[in-house]
Amino acid sequence: GYSIVKHDGYKSRVPAPELNQELISKISYAHTKASANCKAKFTDWNFCSIEKEEGLNTIALLGDSHAAALYDGFLAKESQNDGSVLFSFPCAMPLLGIQSGFGNEWRTKAEGNRYNYKYIEKGFDYVLNDDSIKNVVLTAFPGCFDHGGLSELNDQSLTDKRKILSKAAEKTFRILTNAGKKVLFVMDVPTLASDFRYWDRTKLNKCTNTLGSLGSLDKSLGLRGKLMRLGKADSLEEACTFEQTQSGTYEAHEMLSEIITSEARKFKNVSVIDLSDLLCDSSGICSIQKDGNILYGDAHHMNLNGALFAAPVLLKALQDL
């Protein structure tokens, strides 16, 4: 059978035989408990989680909703002795000294992002003051700074996005590594041109039928997307793929990756991993599924399948640092 699982506000249909249902229950219980732990410490913060008591967590995820989308994978894949914390806020870039997602063009529709940087700073303070946290994972959606604005908090005259990001990345990596932290910056999955939850489902029948209808049971959450390369003779791989260069945030993704990678090279214990490399081949064709499981929850967030797929890769990258 299958179950509809709500994962940070997004519904996903995942295989649910007894073994997988046990895993889903484990994640749900751990996430609920971790969220309550954070709420007890930060009463006004709804987007954070602290899995274990202070001094027993070894991994921290900081960022926007993309960090939150990855978190359940860590809850499921950590060893018995590990614990993790999540500090996230919508459109918050996890770099010190900057604000994203609250530019002039977004201020009327994204008032909630006004103080997102303050919450991320709280998260950094927590991580820097907890010596047990040795591994820090940072990730964010490029669209927030590309479309939503980016500013340097202490120098509003600086408007060059490259310079703002470079300065903030250098500062963040320096402070974290000086505190003995290993840092992994995650470039998230490619963005579809539009949210496939609002597409004509018939366009993706080839993909969902070949997958054995692994799309959501909820009609409104069916797989949709104008980038899907559908055709009469499409195989599973072809029916569920799209071109990376047509991604909705391709240029912003590439710019952020270039800047972060350049700054990371200056530090011994900082690395960058691009999840596009796991989904896209050398010719730039990307898939929304792996092993028959849809990995996207909407146009740019991973669903629970995606989080479970990415977590072992990210944990291995941390071990290799």
C-alpha cells in the first residue's frame, strides 16, 4: 500500500508496507518531539527543531525551507548516537550579515521575511555555543535572493549580489571553522519552471503510469510540469525528466554555486555539494525520480522520498571532510 505523508507542509505519497510505515512513524515522532524541544527554548520560532538535549546533538542544519525539507532525512538516517538540530526560516540565506527575500519587489507580499535574518543569527549563536555540534549543513533556495532581493545589513550601499554573497560566505565560513566546525554547503535540486502540483495531470500520465502511479493520491497534488519531456515512446527515465538549463532558477543556482565554491576553497573544513549532480546527467537532463520514487514535493522542495534519498549522501560528505 501507500500513505500520504505531510512533510513540512508538503504532502507526498510514499510506499508504506509495514517496514516503511515503521520508519515513517519514527520520523514523525522524532520530528514532533524535536519541534517541541525548540519551541520550549525559542517560543516565537515555528521553524526549528532540536532533536536531543543540548550537548548531545552533533549536526546542525541552517537555512530556509529547503533546510527544513532535508531535515527528516537526517532524523531517519543518523546513527543511534547522533542528534541533529534545525534552524530555518522562510527565504533566509544561512550566511551571516545579510538578508534575503525582502527586497523592494517583495516587501508587500513577504512581510514575514522582514526579520528572517534575526532567526538565522539565533541559530548560528546556538551552534557556535554548543561544542558537541561538529557538523554544520547550510542550504537555501537561490530564488529568494534572485527574485526576492538581497542586502548587506551593515552596508546598504552595497548592491552587487556577488560581492554581498562572497563577503557573507567568507565571514560565515571563517567564524564556523574557527569554532571547530566542519561545514557543508548544499546546493539544492534544480527548480522546475512551475509548481507541478498545479499542472494538468494528463500531461504526466506517462511518468506516473510507468512508475505505477507513485504520484500523490490527492488529485490537487498530482505531478505536473511543463518541462517534462513527454513523448509517445517515452521510457520511465525520459518521461520523468527535464532540462537543467530550463530550470526556473538556473542562473541564480550557478552564480551561488560559483561564489560559494570559490570561498569554500579558502578553508580546510568547508565543502560544497550540489544535489543537481545526483539528479542530472552530463548532458544536463535531470530526473524527478530515483528508483521509482518521486523526489519533488513541489517546484523546488524535496519531499520525504527526496530527503531520504539525499541524507546518506550528505552524511557521507560530512564524514569525508
